[in-house]
Amino acid sequence: MTMKDPKTSQHFCEMILKFRDGQLSGEDLQQFKVALRSNPEARSYYIETVLIHTIFKGRKSPLQQMEILASNNTLDWQLWDALAMQENTAEPVQIERIDPPQIEMAPLSKPVSAKQTPSKTLLYTMICSAAAFLILILYLNYSPFEPGYQVAVLSDSIDALWANTDNSMKKGTPILTGSKPLILRDGYAQLRFDNQAQLTIKGPAEFQILDSDVVKLNYGQLYSVIPPRAYGFQIYTRESKIIDLGTEFGIQQNINGDTEIHVLKGQVVFVSKAMGKHINLDLAAGSARKLIAATGETAEIACKEEMFVRQIDSASRWIWKGQPLNLADIAGGGNGFGTGTIDTGFDPLTGMPSSESPGTRKSDNTYQRVPSNPLIDGIFVPNGQTQQIVSSQRHVFRECPVTSGTTYHNLTNGVRILSPEAFQDSTVLASQSAHSLLMHANVGITYDLQAIRELLQGVQIVRFQSKLGLEDVFLRPALSNADFWILVDGKLKYQKTQVKANQLFSVVIELSDKDRFLTLVVTDGKDPEERIVDNMTYPAIDCDWCMFADPVLILK
């Protein structure tokens, strides 16, 4: 595709305007996306058109007036001749804008009849062809952004302290365009725009909503999630402009004017004229740049995926920066991001929260629901002698071995030290503190992945990963022996049997959007119920102190 072809430029201009109006679908939409991804000239042409459209959007001039003129048979070619003559004689006007590669368009020629009414297609073409004329002549008479109309809502906030808002900034508050900055002194705020673009802002920050797809960040930290329908979304800073091409990116804007841009997905155009320098960069996913305002220079820096808050949920006080979600923390009553209580968990016989140590107990393998925590579907003590249900949807653990049906202690959220020497199938650099799910044999727990997805809203669960094994046993290490099982919707995905003391293994389970229940089980290794060591009798579960160390869901 080349924009030098008049028919191509006309057709692509129509596609851009229809896309912005939400009227592009089917094969045309697919062709449009392919062109933007693969053709730099098409992207430059798109950016140029979007900038023009942004300047005049929401006003009855000039585009709406042009259509009115067209409908009244008064838009003739004398208007375009006049625009051209004025452009040649007018005083120069300084306008901040991106300078894309020049696109050759077909020269305008007068039609046979001066009274002929242009079609909508022809009108689109004239708008694109005469864009430069319109900017120079009409920019002086029309404000670039119109204040006072709603373009977004405050979709959520956590500990948000706003300046000069009389405590009126609540969840669901309409956000209007205007010249007055919004100041977030502390906390977190999330804005959802009408075009479904989402901005998460961390205080202290000062920003302005200029238009439905234009925001100015004076200082602070901002993370944006821009869907395809909001292509062209723009973030202004003091010295630069970032133009979206369908992305997720974060911006750190310092008060001194320095800017960091980190692109996590898609692509952005980064423009700056700080200190007279002319910078125009295409930044792809995984790249980052820092603009030094004092010199106008840019430097390539490491893209920090966990630097920015991407999602928040005030109900659970969930603040997500891209980090994994820890299942041990959830067992401790937390949200998966460190709010759980250490040394607390659940009684596997009742499913009730508990921090006590009740000792040895026996169960008939009943699947107990956990009403106090919607992220945990249920908990159980397997005996393998009758059908073992492992979910509220009655999935069955068919491979469940016969066990003694007894367990010791509660399922608990704890912290344990991992030694690199204990790893059988992987190595770690040094001993590390692990946030662990402690499960004395025989115990099983099932997490509801769908409930977790509903909490995270838009975040995808891609895999489960953990280290597993028995804790160090100093008194009777020869007695420690357990089996580990991992199931997804009742289907066995992993097993490690006859695990002894001082053995640690790593496990990774890929998950799809269709997977609903993740079940973790430890059993007693088929040891006999009465074992005699040094003239002492020990049960099958003696010294079976099992753990899933750092059991996390990797999120995308």
C-alpha cells in the first residue's frame, strides 16, 4: 500500500474516519489493522488524520459546517481555491504537530458542474487532501479542545486524596474536559473513558483531561490500556507527546520535566522538541526511553514491567503491578498480593478459618465449601476409599490413592526458608524466604480460577507455578514421605510420589481461559498406619510436613 496512489489514499482516509466513528467492521476492519501493523506509511498517514480529527472533534466547526455546506449545495471548488490562495499569502502560524513523511495526493481539478454536490466519499477525500489548509486557516478561530463535556468516569480509587474537590471524587464520578488540572495528592485512581481507554494514576500526580482521547500529565505516574477503538490516544507532558497505536504503556513524569516511557504492549510514537531537539521515535513492546528535559536528549533504558500500577480494586484493596498472585496469601485471608495473615488458614474438616493447631483428625473425605473466601472453592481430607470430589462442580480425583484418612494441623499460610542444596530438578542462587502453603498430609484445596478472573477484571491467568516438597525434618527424617498431586477441573496434570525430606521440586502448569478449578493435594505416600522405629509406633502421616513454596498464578 502506498499513499502516493490517489485512489489508495482516498480509500484509506475513508477507512480511518469510519474506524474512528465505529463503522468499520468485517474484512475492512481486518485489512485496516494489517495495514497499520505492517506499513509505516499507513501509520504516518493515520497519525496525521487522527491529529486533524482531534483538533476539530466535538465542534460544529469546521467539519460539521463543511457537511452542512455540502448538503446545501454551497460547497463548490471556489472554496478550495480560496483556501489555497489564503494559505499562500497568510502569515506563518506556529503549530505543534508531528511531521510525517510527505504523502503525494492527486491534484484537485474542477468538476464540470460547479453546482454538483459532493458525495460523502468525496467529502472524506477533500478533508484529507486539504488537511494542511484547514489547520492553518481554522486553527486560529477554534479552540483545540472544548471544556465542560463528559468523556470518562472515575471507575475506582484506593486511598485517593484529591486537592480542591470537596471530597466529591467518588467511584462513578463523571470526568469532564477542562483547563483546570486534577491533583491527586496520594493514593490511586482509575479512569475509564467512553472509548474504553483506561488510565491508572498513582499519586502524587497532576493531570488534565483535554479531550476524549487527549490527556496532559504535568507530573506523576500513569499507566494506560488503550483498546483498538481508541487508537491515536495522546498523552502530553511538559516536553513531549506520546501517541498510541493500540498499546499498554506507562509514563513517569517528573516535576523537572524528565519523562520515562515504558511500552509493555503494542507500539507508540514518542515526540519531543525539548531544548530545540526534534525527536520522533517509534517505540515497540519491551522498549523504554528517558527524556532528559535539561538537554533534550533521550536515552534507552530497561523496560520495567512491574514499575506501574496497572489495575486496582477497592473492594479487595487489590493493587496490581504485574506481579504474580500468591495462593498461599489467599489461604491466609489475603487478596493474593501480600495482605494475608501469616500462620492462619483453614480447618480442612470444616472449611472454617482457623489459626489453632488442633492435632490429628480423621475425615470421611467430605468436600467442604469455604464460604468465607470466594476465591477458594473448597477443602478436603482425601482417603481414596470412596469417590473423591474435588470441586463444587463435582469433579472427581480418580487417581486418588488409598490413604489413612487422617491429617494433622490446619492448612496454613506461612513463610519458609528454601535451601538451594535441597532442589532435585533445579537450582536457586541462594537460600530464599518463600511465601508457602503448608499442608500436612492428607489435605487438598481447590481454588476457583473464574472467581479470581472476575476479581482481576481483564487480567488473564496463564500458568500456575510453584516449588514443592517436605520441610526440613530434624527429629525423624527417615519417616517423612508424601505424594503431591495437581489437578485442573479434576484432571491430573502433575504428580510426584515418594517425596522425602530435603527434596524440593519445581512445577509449572499452563492454564487456559476455560480452566475453572485448580486443586492441590498432598497424601501420605501409602505408608502403613503403624510404623515401628526404635521401638516406637508412628502413624502414616508422621513427619509429612508438606509445602507448596511460592505457589503463584502468573498473570498477563
